[in-house]
Amino acid sequence: MSAESTSGLTVPSPDIERAQAITAELSKRGWGTLARAAGFLAGHGLTPEAAEGPDTDPLAMTLVVIAGDNGLPPELSRHRDADYTAHAFSELTSGSTILSDALRDAHCSLKAVDVAIDHDVWGDERVSRAAAPIDHEDALSEEDFKRALGIGRRIADQLIDAGTRVLAATTLGRGDSTIAATLMGIFTRTEPVAVAGAPYAIGDDAWCHKVDVIRNAMFRVRGDLTRPHEVLRRAGSPSAAVLTGLIAQAASRRTPILIDAALPAVAAYCADRLAPGAAQWVLPTQAPTEPAEELALRIISAQPLVDMGIRYGMGAGALATVPVLRQASRLL
């Protein structure tokens, strides 16, 4: 299956010349990071005059959080409770986290989607109950993979049709960094120990298990290196596939996507492989904190906007940069 038959999308190019011209002009006037932010906004059609009416927010934004549990051994997840994803998702949707204040301050809507949390529920946006263990099984069946891509595309369409002009996209799930590391290890043929990241956050034992999972998954799908859709299906996750579909669809509709973590960065890379040009509509809002994230951003030539050292997840880094984008918008 070719990338074209997988995505079926044509992605337009942003106005790179305009972006560069505005960035250069504002840089001469000493606006620093705001100059590049303003250039991105202008090149991607996010100027005040492009908004539909004087009362329309030119940066009308929705944060999309794709939640799901990954197929990983228990030894790799000991630092988090088994119901971590379900609990964090419940807190997020109930408005009882600090992100609720950040969303309000950023004038940003929230779309939280349970695509594969490990519990007995079903709905139009569910892909499966968790994912299969990628070290010895395919993460998704072919049917579930197509469903996941379709869900992501449908979410993008619904939000854009409702007036969203900027999407911030992220994931929520135990082991997301392992999925990101596995995918980029496969795509770039990077050694597991190099792409796994530092062990300080999870401990030496869990890190060793993480390396084993990455190595086994890389070996298992070694024959699919030239087929990105198969790598994503077999060694990814429902969340990664949904987010890939969302990014590709948003890009095809000229809607920028803000990202701020490892798995979203890898999903942007995958979207660009399946729908060439999608990465041009992605803006990393934070400097990478994981090797897989750094690899993905370097390959798609996506330069982070700022470096605040935010590792909290769930879009916190993207929300923290919204004031920068709004100030940059005033320069246009």
C-alpha cells in the first residue's frame, strides 16, 4: 500500500516566502522569537485580516488530547499506576487539573478523546481496548488501523468546520515515550539504547525493559522499513495512529498544528510520510526532551519556537506559548 493510497490527501504548501519576509523584517526591528512566530502565523494564514469578521479570534484554538493505553509489559510501567491513563483523563475532562486554568488563560477549547484507554466502554471515537504488546504482536489490526486514521481525520474536520483555526495536538497514556522511541528507532535505524532516552525518569530496571521492548519491536518489523503505514500499524499505538490522521487531515485543510512532546512529534513525522508536506503545517512549541522527539523534528525540519523545559505533557507546553503567538499576531 502506497503512502498516497493510505492517506488519499493532497497537502497545500504554506506561504513560505511571506513567512520569511515578515520574520526578516521584524527581526531587524528587534522582535526576536516574536518575529519568527509572526512569520509562521502570516505564512499559514493566521493573520487578523484573514479572520471571518472583526469579532472572530484569529487564533481560535482547540487542544486535542488523544488518550490510550499502550501494549507494554508491567515492568515498564511500575512508576505509574495501572489506571493512570483513565484517572488522568477523568481529571482532565472534569476540569480539575491545572491545565483547566491554562486552557482558560489561553482562550483555548478542549477536545479530549478516549481512543484506547483500558476499560470496557465503546463509542464512535474508540479504536480498541488498549493496544497489543508491540514487542511480540502488532499494535493494531489492519481494520483498527484504518479506523484510527479515520477517527483522527474526522476529529480534525469536525473541529475545523466548527471554527477552529489552530489545533494543539498531544497524547495521554502510559508508555507514550516508548512508542515514540520504537517508531523512530525503526524509521532511522537508531540503536535502542540511543533512542530510549535517559533512565532517570523511570529508573534503571524500567529503562532496561524499555530498551528490550524497543529492540524486539524493531526486529519484529524489520522487513517493513520502507512502508511507514505498516511500521505505524505494527509498532505504534491507537493514539499514534489517530494523531497521525488528525495532523495529516488538518494540514490538508491549511490548519496549523502545535505540538510539544515526543509522540506528537513522531506522529507529525508519520503524517508527513503518509501525506507529504504535512510537516510544513506543524509548529513545535517546545525544545525536544526525548531523543525520538529530536530525531523526528530534525528530519521534518521543524524548529521549536521556545525552550521552557516543560515536560508535563497533555499540551502544557503548547498552551504556555499561546501568549507568545498572540503577541506575535499583534505585530501583523
